[in-house]
Amino acid sequence: MTTHSIFPVVPVADLRRSREFYVDLLGLAVVFDGDWYVQLQSTDDESVQLGLVVHGHATIPDGYRGSPAGVLVSVEVDDVDAVHERARAAGLPVALDLRSEDFGQRHFMTVDPDGLLVDVITVIPYAGEFGTAGSEAVAT
């Protein structure tokens, strides 16, 4: 078996509002735009994708048609500071302030229109105890 792709499909209440959130924040391109499903993709790497589906659509089984909960979507970008500034300028909620972590991430978290945490990350050099761990430390 060969796995060709894994990407999240986020259930949303308002497809257009969520599409604009991810397009504006992350610069993703709309590659499919239907009345119940939207497929977004990086303009630089077609393997970077995000799907949005209306949470009440019949393709989602009964009992799972609500807003997402208990999930965090991590998005690695090359300039987290620029994305953070874009989020602030747009008045988006910031659940975790921009900061650098010893485990090799500079990141912040915002919240999408349906309450899903979005962790925007740029990989940085390890520091502190992680900086001396060598190949044992892994950045995510």
C-alpha cells in the first residue's frame, strides 16, 4: 500500500467565512469551490492541502456533524512573524501569543471561525536542554 496524501478536512458552519479565513491568513489558493466543500492548497507545494466541509453535510456520518473540538491544526510557514502580523491586523483572536520555544519552534495560535485552534509555526534552532540533545530532539 502507498499513501499518497494526508490532509485535514475541517467541518465548518459557514463555508465562505472559513474559506476566507484560511485564504487571508495563510495565502492558500482555492482549487475547488463547491456549495458544501472547498479544497485549499499552498501556492508553492500542491501536497499542502486543507479541506473545508459544511458540518451538516450528508457525507459526514450522523453524530459527527458538529463543529470540530479537541483538535489543533499545525501549519508550518517560512515567516511566522508576518502571519502573526496579518492575524493581528485582521483582528483575529490570538489564543497563544507569538513566542520562541526551546524545542525548535517560533509560533502563535489563533482560532478559526468555528473554534479550531490553528498553530502557526516556523522552525528555529533548538535552545536550552533541546539545543544539546543533538539528534534525539525533534521539532514538530
